[in-house]
Amino acid sequence: MTFGVANIDRATLINNVTLLARVAKEFQVPAILTAVETESFSGYVWPQLLDVFPGQPVVERTSMNSWDDAGFRKAIEATGRKNILMCGLWTEVCVTWPTIEMIAEGYNIYVVEDCCGATSPAAQEAALSRMVQAGATRLTTIGALLEWQRDWKNREHYDALMKILRQHAGAYGSGVEYAYTMVHKAPQSAKKPQVVRKVA
């Protein structure tokens, strides 16, 4: 399914999903992994995502609409949550269809649009427009994770969040690395830090 994504750079998409997954795990937000016709059509879930949730079952389904699948419904209901972040491939099908139906059943759906891959920019925009008209809320990865953090005085997840951001948050992560090392004089995050030789 990744091969058909044309609305976003695919490496960026994988990075965004990995970032969202790692932060969700840090904040103990339940995550449901699902795939459609894995071995006959779609391929396996990205290893980067599987590695965030090692051994977690993936809900295997045949329907493009995950809400049609009893296993997916059961997994969602088991979380006890009504606010759901939705992302996936392809936006115009496997994200839009369950989003619209779940909204109709009383769920609040937040579509993490930079974690969604569509077959074209037009398909992405049309899908987002359709979901918003049905009552969904558009969101981005950084917006989601900062909403979980909420206030920088909350220190419980601070260090873990900063470590994840440094690895996956692009320019923002580079800024965090700079602030840590140059302003606060914290150690570099590299396993083998850069050593600047002093000229005599």
C-alpha cells in the first residue's frame, strides 16, 4: 500500500507514524494495529511500527473498512475510549470509511493527516474534506503529542519525550538537540558524540 502513496514523501510518512506511535506508547495511549489482506495484497505492517509494539497482535481483516471487522470493533471497544486518533493507508478509503461510520456511532475522530497516505494530493484533500464534513477533526503529529504533554511543567514524560523528539521530529528535533547541548550544556544524544579537537 505504501507504493501507492503520492500525497506525502513516504520516508516522512513512516517517520511521522513512528513518532506518533512512540509518543502514544510513552503516554500509555492504547494503539490498535490493523491490516487488510496482508499476505495476499497489502504487505506487512511497517517494521518500524511493529518494533514500537513488539508482539502486539495485528487485527487482520478482509474489509477495506476496518469498522466492518468484528475484531477491530472489539479492540476499539476494549480501550474504553471515545476519542480516537485515526491514521493509515489509504486516506480516501481505509481512513475515511471507518471514520465516518465511527462518528455516526458516537466516537470523536481526530485524523492525524501527516500520518495518512493517499494516492494523490487531491485524494488526500478530498478525503479530509469529506471526513471534516462528517464531524472529524484534522490534526498533525506534533499537535497530537504536544496535546498529550500539555504543560512543560509536567515532568513525568519530559525526558522520554525529548529523546523521541530528538530522533524523529525533524527540524523541531534538531532544535531540541541544539537547545539541550548548546544552551543547557547537556550531553549530545549520539551514541558516540562528536569531539571537537582544540587547536593549540
